[in-house]
Amino acid sequence: MKKIIYLFACVALLISATACDNFLEEEPKDRLTSTAYYQTEAQATANVNWLYWEGAVKRLGEASSAYIGPSASISGMLTGYFVNSYEGQEIVCMYARELTRQQYTSVITSTLNTMWNDTYKAINIANGAIKHIPEIAMSDASKSKLIGEAKFFRALNYFYLVKSFGDVPLPTEPYESLDNLYLERTAATAVYDLIVSDLKAAVDALPAVLFSNGHRITKYAAAMLLSTVYFQQGNYSEAAQYVKIVIDSPHALATNTDLALNSAFNKLRSTDDLDEAVYAIEFDDNIRKTSWWPTYSFNSGATAIFNKYAIFERVYGPVNLFLNVYTSNDLRIQPNQFFHWEYTNPVTGAEWKSDLPGCWYYFDEEAMLNTGNGTKDWNIFRYAETLLVAAESIAQTTGVTAEAAGYLAQIKARADMNGKTAAQYATELQGLSKDAFIEECWTERLREFPLEFKIWDDCVRTGKFPVISETEKGKVSYVNLIGAKNASGATFKDTDLLWPISNDELQRNPTLTQNPGYK
């Protein structure tokens, strides 16, 4: 049963003063956090509940448009391996793919405003919760849990911001007056320090239960985010320490009942509350539906195949070259696993076919054929990523140990169609050099998370670009990111690593400076 009720009445006005939609708007008083919203446990809970869907959460999993996916999807297009079929209208996707964002800051300002404003709204709510919940009459256990959740979400929002923009303003107090509205950018290292501090506190405060047990942030979700933060920084020893908390949890990989529609990958697509879900964005038929997510599984040719959605666009789909990342015996590249090329409506018999793969991982048949309302939760962290973070972090710090090989082997064995066991894979992997093993971890991340917007973070983290062979399936080589050509033929520059600050935000806050290379 879904547990989180999204209550907005208490938080409608809790918006950061830096988050006005228009820099000319002059209504600052309704942008301030009020202590009136932190008088009771119910109010505190409602405000923390708000964080479960706002800010970076929306940027990672909101499908509010039929023509462009969540903001996090756009960064994947920098690689050229993923495209938006409607990029003629959603030109921010084209500028990302062509690595020309530097020339068009004013054109993409609306996208930048959304990325920036949504996250700072959520940070302001989290700051208010962290400051005022200790003052409310409630049990210490309830206080600790709500503050832990607020710190998790503050960390998640700052992590999204620092990865996107680099140095950013770092408010840690809620806006309750008109003082200090315009903060300078804080060094990314200091932002990461706060993120780490918040997540360590959350790990200590939150319950050690499966995410499915209430759909609230858990010790394991916080530990997974913290290990990912360390991982992104290249601090692999700390990443290994905290990811071990999740390794030792009740979370586990989904298993294959068969190699068709009852595979692990189809279970992940269609089933909520699997033990593999360490943290997911919750959707529900009665509270919040998935909006356009199901339509992202087809291109516009599917419009005539269904009658529940009027628009279909492949807003984040791979180019054919990307598919060569898989060997022919990899379950994940088979039809109706992560991708598909044809579909027959079981009710009408109407057929859809495409030369470019549709994204089967986004497909929701009940929504498409019957309800028109998707309800599948969107996984942010899966236990598969836990294993891959653990395998690489151990290899980076200790070398190719039996433990590291065993974690990577579980991922490879689940996708093997010929029955090769994890033990067999582990034996082979232990024969690899350290560098070869680490690159194998990188390649498995490409194969395991093609549609979950992980690829660009990995490029930035490693400083490497994956060159997928045009002729040999499964072969990937890695070259230095800066100076490499992406799959669209554009050359990566230092300035491609970050988004620009929006023009509106620069005018609104005179203390801000633009990222280098952007107009």
C-alpha cells in the first residue's frame, strides 16, 4: 500500500526567494519560509512529504511533457548516444547533443530556470524543516526521522546542483526575512562537504528497512546516495565503506523467472516494491500519476496504435550505435527487455515497427491499453548499481579481489542467456588487470542503466568517453573525455562539463558569475 500522502496546503508559500519565475516579479514576502508552518508534527510531516516529489526529484523523474523528458535526461544527450526525436522543438536537447550550449545561453534559459529554481525551492523547505522541527513538541524518534529525511533531500538537491552548475550558492538557513537574499557562489568542495555531512546524519537517523516498507527514505537509501556522492568525487575508499551498508541490507537483485516477459528486467519495468529498488519516486493512481512516461516507449508512429495518449515521442532514445555495447547473448538487448522494435496491440491487432529502438523499459501496458494513467514507480537507485559501485570502488582502492569480482559477476550472470553462472564469471574476472576490470565495470554500467540517465555522470566522474565499436558487438574502448568526439561528431570541451547559469538568475542575483565559456 502506498504510504506517502502529498500535502501541499502547508507548503504552498514555502518557496525560496531566489526562485521567482521572472526576475522582474516583486512579491518577495510570499517567497519566505514562515515559522507558522512548523508548529505541529502534522505540519512538519506535510512539509517533509513535499520534498518527496519536488526539487531534484522532479528533475530526475518528472514526465510532465510529451516532447521532452526529465531534465536529467538532457545531459545524456551530450554523449550523442541518445537523442530526442522532437529536438527541433526542444532545442536544448539539440544544443546538448551538438555541444553548442555555450552559444545559446539565452535560448535555453527557461530550462536552466527550472533546474535551478526547483532545487532551491526544495532546499529552502529542507532548511526550514532542519531548523524548526527540533522546536516542535513531538517524540525524539519522530524528530530524528523527519530531520534525517529533510537532510537526505537537501543533500540530493545540492548534489544535483553541484553536478549541473559547479560552484553554487549554499544557503543552509530558510529565508525568513529579506536579508541575505543574494548569495555568492560557494566552492563545489564546500557544497560537497555539506552533502556528505547531511547524508552521514541521515544514515545514522533513518530506519534500516527496505524502501518498500513505507516508501519513506531509509538508512540504505541514504547510504546509497552517500556512496554515489563519494563515487562521483573519486573518493573510492569512502564509497566502498558506505555502499557496503547497502550490500549487507535485505535488498537484492530481481531474478529471471524466464528470459522473456518474466525476466528481471521486465519485472523492474512493470513491478513496484521489488527488493532491488533501494530508492524510487513513488507514483500512485490516486495521488500522482506518471503523466507521459509510458509514451516515451514509442516514436510518433505509435499514435495510431493506441487511443489513450494523443502524443508519442522518443524523448530519450539510443542511436543504433549505442546498441553495440551489448554482445549478442546479452539478455538486455533482446526484444522486449530494455528496448523493442515492434509491437502489436493485443486488442486491435494494429502494428508498430521502427528501425530505431523504442524504449521498452518505459512501457506500461495497462496505461496504454486501459487506463491512460501510468502508476509505475521510477527507480532512482537499484541494487544493481549498489553492486557495480561496490565492485569498482574495491578495485580502485584494493585491486581485483574475489569480493569485487563477485559483485560484478552477479550483474553479468543475470544478463547471460546461456546459463553461465556468477561463480564462473567471478573466476574469469579475477584474471583481469586492475585497469581492465575497472573498464569492465564502466561497460556494465552502460549496459545496465541505458535509460536511467547515468551515462554523463560516469563520463565526468572518470574523465573518459566510451567509444563503442561499430563492427564488434560488446567492444568498448575508453578515451580522454576532453578532446574526444561524441557520437554526433562534436568535440568535447572543458566548458561542456557544466551547464551555464541562466541569464534570468544572473540578472536577479548580481553576486553570481557565469560559468566559463558561456555567453
